[in-house]
Amino acid sequence: MATKDKELTFLFIGDIVARPGRQVVKELLPKLKEDLSIDVVIANVENLAGGKGITNSTIYEMMSAGVDLFTGGNHIFFQEESQELLNDESLNIIRPANYSEDTPGRGFLFYEHNGVKILLINIEGQAAMNNSVDNPFTKVDDIQLEYAKEADITIVDFHAELTSEKRAMGYFLDGVVTACIGTHTHVPTADAQILPRGTFYVTDAGMTGNIDSVLGVKKEIIIDRFTSPIPKRFIWEYDGEKALNSILFKTDQSGKVVEFRRIDQLIA
Ligand SMILES: [Fe+2]
Ligand SMILES: [Fe+2]
């Protein structure tokens, strides 16, 4: 019997922030996809539209640029259209799975590419995040116990603030999932690695957007927030240099990650 060929090339794009982030993806992704023969593109889109949430037009913009699967995080519901988009199962968009059961949308999805079944799970951290979510470790364990046997490849986007919680999640899932990739901090980390039991792990994919900023927001506003008691609204930075922060990883015939590298590129 012929075995299924699970050899695939994935690109995971860190939080795409507002118009500058979308501009980077539109300018760089089509060529990267072709040059590097990328099969599946996953992007975190919690900051896609106006810096918070998703809209119809911004999701379709990213789909036509070549993004196949979308993950979320604590900012995903900030636009009115977010709920409807997350409820539309024909679109491959998920939000963290450890939100309460009555939350619109779903926390994981199955996607097939060349007969290979990919399970994508989005989960949110508890530590230093401002909302209450179910325990991410037990939740991801429940999902993978119930559904991972149906999948050839399982990828987790762990949307969390603390590096310690993220590294702990990596080891918790080591040997259980194909890849565990962190998002949310908007700062790319240099620790992409294959863990001892074979899971590909990186603490944070980073941010795709304006880098002359504090995590995408005008730096003066954030400095003010740290130096003055008077609250200021976030204004996203639109001028200046923009970066793509992403991770490329390849699976072999058995579905294990055998090769990976960061792909970080700048545009004016
Ligand atoms: Fe984000
Ligand atoms: Fe976030």
C-alpha cells in the first residue's frame, strides 16, 4: 500500500498589523510562495484590520495574496465583522480554543492539502493576559486527544505573553504535535528548534507590520503610557520601515519537521 507523502512546506506569518502589515504580505508573499515552493501559508490576523480584529475586505485581501489559514488572539473580536467571519466555516479562520463555549467561531480546523490532513489549533495563554480563558494546557490536550488521530500534521498557534508559559507549552506538546509556534508579543525570537521528542517549536514568530513603532503602535503614545497617568488611545504607525516576520518549516514523508528557518524581510 502506498504511504501518504506528508512532505510539505509551510510558512507561518507573525501577527499582521494594520495596513502596513497587509502591504508587506501583498508585496512579498506571492513571490516567496513561488520561489520557495510553499504549500500552505498560515498567518495570525488578530491585528489585521485597523490594528485590531478582522473585516471581510482585509481577510479577502490576504487570501488573494496567498494566505490559506488564519489564526487569532485576544484582539480578534474588535471589529463588528469579526464574529460573522469566524462563524463562516467556509473561511479558514479560527480564534483561541480556550474561550467560553458560547464564543462565536471555533478554536481549531481541519485543512487538506494534496490529501494530507492538517489540524490547526489556536490557543491563548493565561499568564499576563488581561482576560479569563480556560487552562490552555488542558484545553489543547483535550483537542489533540480527540482529533489528532484524524490528522497527519498538527500545528498549534500559542498566543501568549510570557516566554516561560510558551516554552512550557512547547515541552508539554513535544512529541505530540508537529509544530508549536508562538504569537502575540510582536517580537520575533531566535529560538526556533526541534525539541527532543521531535516537535518544531519557536517562542514567537514576531510581527508583520511597521517596525519603527512599539509593536505596531506609534512609539510616542506608548512612551506616554509609561510616563503619564493620563490614558492615551492607540494610534497605529503607518510611516516608516515595515517587516515581514515569518517562519518556514518543512515536513518529511513521516510528517516530522526536518528543516526550518526564519524569513524576515524589510520593505520601505
Ligand atoms: Fe498581536
Ligand atoms: Fe494578541
